Amino acid sequence: MKLILIFLLSYICSEADLLINQNNDNYNFTYKNDSYNDEIYMNLLEINSNLTNSSQLLKMNDSQLNTNLNPNSFYVLKVITTEFEDNNNGRYWLIQPSIQTQNSFYNLGQLYLGAYSNYLKIINLDSAESYFKKELNFYPKNILAMIALNSVQFDLKKIDYDNYRNAILEIYNQQFNSKTNYSEIEIKSIVRALKSISKNEIADNIEYNFITENPKSEYASEVFISKMAESKNAKEFENLSINFLKYFPNHSSTAKIMSAFISSELQNGNFNKIIKFIDNNQLPAETYYYLATRLIEFKNPGLEQDSTIIHFFDKSINLISNDNSKSQLESYNYRILLKEILYTKANYLLDNDSVNAAKVIYDKILLEMKNNINPKFFEHYLLTLSSVGERKQILELAIKNSNFSEKLFNWGSELFDNQWEVVKNNWIMESEKKRLKKLDYEMIDGASLKGFIKTSDKSFIDLESFNSKPTMIVFYSTWCGPCESMIPSIEEIESINNNLENTFNIIGISTWENPQTRWSDIYEHLESIEPNYKILVDETDMLPQKYGAVGLPTTIYLDINGKVSFIERGFTNSNDYIRNSIDKLKYLSKD
């Protein structure tokens, strides 16, 4: 069995640039990466039977890593660098033990639902469903897997609401009530399932009994946070925040709660009170950083503004720099936060004419962050440089790494005079080549788009009719605010497409609308936006999840065979969205 497993792992992973060799419990990982001279890390998520999953980040030396693994645990693997994350064609690499332990397949299913916030999310409801079924094949009375399977099948429209409701009630009556001891995750799972079918009284009773017996549990903290969100006034929120800090001093949500506390107090003008409270309590680094940024916004004549702001910046920096208790993965994430704090502090110094002090910090950020920096950084950094040579060098670094902005182009026009257009175009071409190469690691092996769907005039069209050209499909809804925000960007992409002689298709698919008002909402929306791209209507509400979308907006990109090759979830800003979309469509157009 073990020999077969080793062979399968080596064969599967060699196809995806990761080779794994095993000698007893020792594993050797070799990542074939010939495109980037970058730091490479292996992110290993251990999945075991007791539902206490742990993740660790290990640095690969010359693309090699040797480590011992627990032979009784599943391991899910991802390769990351400072520039990209290799998503293995939209799947996780998996090391599976020969003996199946309870909850392991359940955890893998949850992973494909995006359950682990600190891990690269690959959402696939079909994969989740298959793992929940595998769990129940081995452990048919696993309540967690029963609830999860019915929930995901309801989401996939494989069962209707009545069947889902009956299944949850049956699990509660026949399985849940037959046990005497429950894990915390089982309690949370059944409570949420019961609330989803409006059995709130039963759910509240289960929740109350568990929290009464386990007042410092994770579940108790979640309920505490919910009460804070329902606070009627600032005083009540303040008291709850202080009590939360006493009950759960090391909770992962402490920083967010204290940030809300700070915001509330500052809006009420309690500057000195909040500063004294924060400074007299040991809080997460994020809290001090947040306070520093908020104090920049609030001008208070009675406060030594500059020294206080710098004090809290430095406190957050020192906490991160001197904390040796964190795992390597936590340290990696905190290094990203540290760079953000340093950048914000440098900007503050620059705004207050401390140019030399700001430059020292910018130099440090540039050294550590390499190419993973946004255009604003370079805009600020250039202001601290005095020599023309240095400015040209930094401008080249920025643009070759796709950091475009109008201000940077204006810098180039001043520095290069009449040569600027030629220089700029050469750098932009180089940056595009680099971005397109990185798409090798983002591409997924998704499903093919098939079936008939209604057009906005209620006729039917075959989705396969869009094959032969790369296709960009945006799943949206008329009630979705971010969807509304991205419409001008989609229209800009369609304008670019027209200039490229329509080398790709752009389609919007309306979905998850109110069934009673679907068509009236759609027609009203179309009349208001007058899109220059084709709009289709998903009356089944099944297409998004079938093709990897679990929220709106979601953009999927199909190759010339109608196969989903890229997925982009959400919408951040117009420039990035347009550039990323054009890159993906160009990538799928190449031979």
C-alpha cells in the first residue's frame, strides 16, 4: 500500500512541478521552478482526527525541503513565494495515510468550502461533496459529515428546502439526541443547521447549555462577539469590550474588537482616555498600529500628536519584531503586516517633512518586499530620492513589475524627456511578459461550460456557442453593490476588445435574483446601465457554484474549448481588474 501511494504521489505531483519522495516518515519535496529567483515556501496543513488542524510554513532551500510528517495524518500542501501561489491547477496537493481516521475526509471537504482562513482558498463544492460522502462511507454516523453533506447538496440544488429541512430534523432527532457528549464543533454545527431551518428555540437552548458549561470556549467567545455587535450604545460596547479582553485575552479577534473600541471612543472625543487604556494593556500589534493610523485622522490640540503617533507605530513594530513565540507561518503573515506598518509610518514621516527618516524605512521595505509592492509606494519613494540616476532606476523597477500610475508616468516624462514613450513601452511589454508567465501558476483545470441558458430577451442560447474564443463571464446580481461598482470596468474591457477586433467574448450572467421579481429587476437594471456586452439570465441559480463561484461578483475565464481556466472572486479596484482580465484573456488566446 505504501509503495503504491509513494508512486502515485510522485507521478501526480511531477505533472504539477512538485516531486515527493518518501522514506518511512521522512519526505523530500522538490519544486521545479525555473522562472523565479525567489524565496519559496511549502505551506503544510495537517489534518487529523481530533479536528485541531495545524498549519506550518517551511522555507525551501534551492527548491528542496526535507521534513518528517506524522504517518497518521492527512497533509494538504501549497507552494507559495513572495510573488505568487502555485494552485496546482485549482487543486490541493494531498498526502493521505493508508489508514483512514475519523473526520479527516470531513476536514478535506471543509477545506474545499474555504473553511481555513489562513490557507489559500480553492473553492469547489463538488469536491467538498465527494469528501463528505467518503467520510460517511467510513463513519456513517458522523453528525458533522451528515450536516455538511446535506448543506452542500442544498447549495448545489441537488435537494430542495423541504428535503434539507427533513434531513436536519432527522439528524437532530435520531443522531444528535442519541449521544451524551458532544464536541464544540458538533454543537456549533447542529445549532447553525437548526437555525437555518428556523428551529431557533431548540438551537438557542443547546447553545445556552453548552456555553454555561464551557464559558471560556471558542464558541462562547463567538456568542460574546455577537452580543457586542448588537450593543445599543457606546457605553455598553465599551463594557463588553473590556470584559471580552478579560475573558479572552489571547483571542484571534481581539485586535478587531479593540479597533472597533478605539473607533467608538475617538468619535466621542475620548482621546486621552483611550490612549491611557491602550497603553496600559498588553494588546496585539495590530491594535497599536490601528490607533496610530486613526490618530493621524483626528487632530486634537491637547495631544502631542506627532510623538504619540510615532510611539504607537514603534510599539506595534517592536511587538512584531521581538515576538519569538509565533510559528513560522504566523511569523510570515506578521512580516507582511510589519511591512505595511513600516510603509504607513514612512508616509507619515514624509508628510511631516522628515524626508531622510522616511527614506531609511522605504529602503528597508524595498529590500525586504522585493517586487511585491504597490504603485503608491514608488510614488512616495521617488520623493525621497535626489539623484536622477536613482529615480530612473526605481521608476524602471516599478514599471517592469506592473506598478503603473499616472504619477509614475509623469515622473518618467520628466526624467526621460522625448525618449520616454519608447522607454515606457519597452518596460510595459516586459512587465506584461512577466505577468503572463505568472498565470502558469494560477491556471486551473476547471469544468467545461455546457447547457442552454436564457438571453435577456427570454430566448435560449447554447453556452457552447461561445467556444472558439476565450470568454470572460461575470456572475452578478442586480442587488449586489460590488457588482454595480465593477460595471464601468467591464465596459472598458469590452472597449479594449473592440479595439482588438473582438478577439474574446464578454458575458454577464444574472443569477441569485429574487425569483418573484427576477425579470422586472433585470429589465430595470439593463435600462439603467445599457451594457455594451451580452447579458444572460440563470433562472436555475445553479451555474455559479457549478463553476466555482460561491459569492458575487465572480469572474471566470474560459479557454477556446469552454473550459474554466481562471477564477477571480470579488472586485477590488478598476485598474487591477481590467489589467488582470486582459492578461488572462490574452493568455488564453495564445497558441
